[in-house]
Amino acid sequence: MKFGGTSVANIERIRNVARHVKRERDAGAEIAVVVSAMSGKTNELVAWCAEAAPLYDPAEYDAIVASGELVTAGLLAIILKDSGIPARSWQGWQIPILTDDAHGVARIAGIDSAGLLAGFSRGEVAVVAGFQGLHQPTNRVTTLGRGGSDTSAVALAAAIKADRCDIYTDVDGVYTTDPRIVPKARRLEKVAFEEMLEMASLGAKVLQVRSVELAMMRKVKTYVRSSFDDPLKPNPGTLICDEEDIVEQQIVTGIAYSTDEAQITLRRVADKPGVAAAIFVPLAEANINVDMIIQVVSDDTTTTDITFTVPSAEFLRAKTILEERRGAIGYSSLQGAEDVVKVSAIGVGMRSHAGVAAKAFKALAEKGINIRAITTSEIKFSVLIDAAYTELAVRTLHSLYGLDAAA
Amino acid sequence: MKFGGTSVANIERIRNVARHVKRERDAGAEIAVVVSAMSGKTNELVAWCAEAAPLYDPAEYDAIVASGELVTAGLLAIILKDSGIPARSWQGWQIPILTDDAHGVARIAGIDSAGLLAGFSRGEVAVVAGFQGLHQPTNRVTTLGRGGSDTSAVALAAAIKADRCDIYTDVDGVYTTDPRIVPKARRLEKVAFEEMLEMASLGAKVLQVRSVELAMMRKVKTYVRSSFDDPLKPNPGTLICDEEDIVEQQIVTGIAYSTDEAQITLRRVADKPGVAAAIFVPLAEANINVDMIIQVVSDDTTTTDITFTVPSAEFLRAKTILEERRGAIGYSSLQGAEDVVKVSAIGVGMRSHAGVAAKAFKALAEKGINIRAITTSEIKFSVLIDAAYTELAVRTLHSLYGLDAAA
């Protein structure tokens, strides 16, 4: 069981978490519960680091921000014990959850499950501080990146060979799209690992991308469900599982959108070998993730226009890097746009159906929505459009692929 | 160097701490800095524990409340590194600082100084999270009690064989008495370990009692000084040292007072063997600390009145215990008073001077102050009086023993 920041935001909510734990335990389960920091706490700690020094030491950052989860783990253990359920908290280094030394974005290297299993045999619920691990031989605390508690939970579930991993959050499952934009969005009963991975990568915030990769790789049956349900009458949530386990396969399973995009266009770039490298190698070296590259031959045939997207947070840095290299690259002008959004349709059914994306391009054109860029892969396609058309585009595609709930 | 909660209350103050560290490092010192949690943070964590369950699990309490120091240790390390000083934070379990398993009031059993010393040889400042340790073989976090960071600092100083241990606080040293009550109070240049121990026990809040015991036992030269001084022009503070190192010995060194007292009187207790045990054994078993016991023969010679003090926080519990045992003890009535204060005079010079206390009784009587109880030891005496007379009594004794600063 994993509970995120809003589910443990105060003592009353942690008591509610204890009720969920009690229900599962009463049903005979041995349980490890992974908890995040109380909502807002991690942001507070991150802000202090940034105030202390803009380029803070990442190992110290980890030592600081990992402390929030220690508090919730201890509080949940206190409440469980107080209600008669044997329990103890586990800090990342106590288990230990071993990671590499990539502070701030560490990857789990191994988990020693012996201590937790011994606890189970004593009837104890293991309450685990999420988001964190330990690097050896430095003996220092690491963290797994924002949303890392999801990954803690899936990795623990794999390590203790759990029957299931329930990710409790503030929504009751994975939806066909964001219900705030499309009231007709439906909760999915099941979604394939590959689809969930694309959805998480393309803007759906329900799970950390890495946790889905890990669940897929280690075949962990993962449920997304709500901590705000009545603990005695919980909804089943959404099961993330192998494609083969989904009987009624849709062509498109969900529509995601991401506002975290910015577009850069370089006009009249000399159309000669090596020019792509001149643009993209410096961006890669600066750790800027480039997406959706398109190249259009311009009026005169010796130059081309190159358009691509970068995360909004990296927009200014990317612009600066390219402007500094204007001479080396050779372009006439650089145009940027931040008011763009990437809308994506995801479904493993696309593998066996042709023309899925083409249908979308036509539908969007009919609504007067201009497509700035397109990318496709085996099980998804994305279009970059003006941000003003986000809702219209998402609703159009949601209807187009038959995802609307019956009225 | 040790900095308490008010000295690290926010990032700006932690920057100021870094300036003190830099000054000492520039002067050639190898430094371990012990830090407390930002002021208010420990109280917040304790309040959450109490809200979670009145009888919270003490091991979980420790895991929770020890987290505050991790934050300040990381932040100070970030700021030191940012200003070009090699540094790293150390959590209690990383060093480790080993303790017994008395959660909430653990005692340090041993410190492995190898990691810190290796850091010194690389030029690193060790920033140590105070107040906490690790118990083995349980591998669980322990805490040393309120004010425990003082003890962390003294124990570390002993372990690394430091030349000195500087306790930075919000006052610039140890005073002859509380300057808020006696404006003529003077900062002491030196104070003997034994005197400091009595002062801390009798109400002076400047240092945790256990830290003074440890400094005395391990002969750690300890200074109390201010973190709010200009880091480039610091005042020397007060040295706590062996009695022999103090040349100009006063008879009385300081006047302390404690409002944390409550008085209980049992009237007409049968004057027979075993009655004292009937009263005080149950209190001891309930971990209630009894002080200042006096026994007065009452009008009829077969019974006596017994008066004693307990900490205010334990007053109601003590009363309940005694009322439940009224039959077994045999007394006519129980009277309690919470508006009392214990005023004490401390000085190693009392050992060689007779009549020091008698002088005080006379002076207090002349001011019309009624003494409810008296205790004396080799180097101090205490009187219990009505709380309303606190300031008058403290000022009277401060003048009486020549402690007032020259005008």
C-alpha cells in the first residue's frame, strides 16, 4: 500500500490511512505501507535548499528532503500501534533500500527484504518512508526524484514478492483523460503497463514514470485507487497489468495532455550534413530533453526550418545556448513559443490498426485547430497545438475514439 | 561548536552560523559543528506525536523528532560548501553516535570518530545533527531528551579530543543570575563544572544538565557564548572548567530559581516506622522526582506533618497517587501549592565557608519572605518560597553575596 502527500496531509488523514491498513490486515494480508511526506512539506524543504544556495550540494539536498517521509512513517506507526496493530517505521537506510549515487534522481539497486519479512512473521505492519534510499559505500541518503514514493512502493512490492501493490491517491483510478477537462471521462478498469507508461510520460500525473517502468519490468500487479473512499467500502480502482490480461481491448485507451512544453523554431538553417548535430548535441550536453523534431524545406531549397520542443522549464536555457551558437549553426532567426500544449492519444490497439492518427488530424482540422508538430510511436501519437485549444482538442479526441461515458 | 534552535531559526541565521565557523576555520581549527532543529520545529513534531496518540510509541517518537536536526545539518553544509568551505552533514546513525535504548532520554554509549577524523584530514567541516543517536542491535534512532544537542556536542568534543567545545546560544555566557530579573547580573568569566551542574539542575536553562555532567567527567573545556555576536568580533563567553582553574574564587557564584515546583503537605501522618516508605516508594515507582523533604512534629507528638516538592508537571499525578493510598499511609489531610518557587545560591566556596545559608535566611526574613522549605548540599542551598516573592528574593541574595555589577 502506498499513500501520497495529500492522503497523509494531517493527523486526521493519517488516521484514515490506518483504517485502510486495518481493513486489509483484517482480511488476512501481510502489509508494507509506503508513505510520502505530508503535502507541502517537501516543497518547504526544497525551498530552503534553494534559499541556502542556488547550486546546492545534491547529497545534502537529499539528506534534507528525505526527512519529510520519516515524520509520516513514524506518525502512521504510532497510530497503528495505538489502535492495536503491531507496526514499526522503517527509514530507507534501515531496510536498506540501496540505490546508485545519482543524488536527487537515484535509481534503486536492491532492497534487503529480510527485516520486513521478519517483521511480518511477528505480525507487524512495516511502515516505510518513501522517496529515499541509501548509497553504499558512501553511507549517504539518496532520493528518487519527485513522485519517487511510487517507485519505492513498486520496488518494495517486487522485493517482498507482494501479491499486489495498491497506490492510494486523491483520485479513484486512471481515467480516459483528465475529468476536470472532460466531464465524460471514464475510470478505466484496467490499463496496460505500456499504456500507463506513455500516459505518465505524456502528462498524466497519476504515477511517477519510473514506477510504471519498474512495475512492467518486474510484473507487479499495481492498482491506482483512492484514499478518500470509505475505508470499509473501497472502490477497486484501476489495475495496471499486462496487455494480455485485458480482454476488451480499445484502440485508444486514453487522451493525455502536457502544458509543460515550449517550441523553438530555427529559420533558414543551412541544409547541409552535420547541422542537426550542431543544434542538438549542445542541448543534449546541457541535459535538455528535446522532443518532436520536425524539419521543413523552406522556399529556397538550400535551407530548411527546424522546429522542436523542449520542457518549458528549459526554454530560456535552450534559447541561450542556441543564440550563443548562432554563427556555428547558421540560421536566420530563432522563434520561440511557450503557449503550446502537447495532446496525445495512447492505446496498445494502435499496433494492429492503421490510420488511427490520420483520423485525429482530420477531426482537429475540422475544428479549426492548427497542428504545429506531430510525433508518433507504436502505441501513441502526439500533436503540438496552441494552448488555447487544449480543452477543445482533448474533448474532440476523447469523443472521436469512443471514450465518452454513456450519458 | 554547537548552535541551538534560535541560532538556526532560518536561512539567514544559518548563514550567520557559517560565518562563525569560517572565522574558526580561518584561524586554523578543524571543526565539528553540532546543530539543533530550527526553533519551533521540534515542538511541532512533538505536538503531532501527541495528537497521533497520547501514549505514543517512544521509538517512533524518536524517529520523528530526530528529523528536525537533519534539516539544519544539511542546510548548514550547503551554505558552507557554497562559501567555499568543504563540509558534509552527518546524521546520528551515520557516525554513528551509539546510545542505549532508553528512547526519548537515551544516554550516549560510544561515538565512532573515524569518519569525522577522516573528513578533517580532507579539510572538511563535519556538520552533525544534534540530539540523536543510534541503538544497536535494533538499528533504531534514539534521542537524548530536550536540550540533548548540548550533550551531543560535549560527547563529540570528548570523542574527537577537541581542544574546546563552544556552545553558542542566544545569550553571551553564564550570568550570576537571570538578567531579566536582576539588571545588575554579571556575566561570569569562568564557572566550575560543579557549579554549572547545580545551576542547570536548579533552573538556569543555559545548558542541558547531562551535558555538564559529561563535560565534567570527560574534562571538556566548554564555553557558553553568543551566536548573535558579530562573527568577526566575538565575545569570549563563559568558560566552564575545573575549580582549580578559577583563580578569584567567590563564595557564591550564582543565584538560580525554578518555577517548575509544586509543594505537597501531608498533615498528621502517623509517626511510625515505614511511613516515609509508604509515601515515597509509590511516587518513585511512578517516576516522580521528589525534592526538599521536611518533616515537622505536629502539636500532638504521635503524628508529624510531611512536606515535599515535586515538579509542577507531576503535581496532579502525585496528588492522585497519594489520595489513592490515603488509607495505607494514614494522614488527616493533603494540602498542595503550585504558586511556589525554589531559589538557590550556588558556589564551590561554600565548602570552606560556614554560615553562608544562615546569612540568607536572615536577609530573606528581614524582607518579610517566608521560607516554606530548605535544602542544602555541599555547594548550594535552596529555599522554597511563595512565587510572588521570586524577584525580591533573587535580588536580595544577589546583593547579599556581592554579585551585583559595579554601577
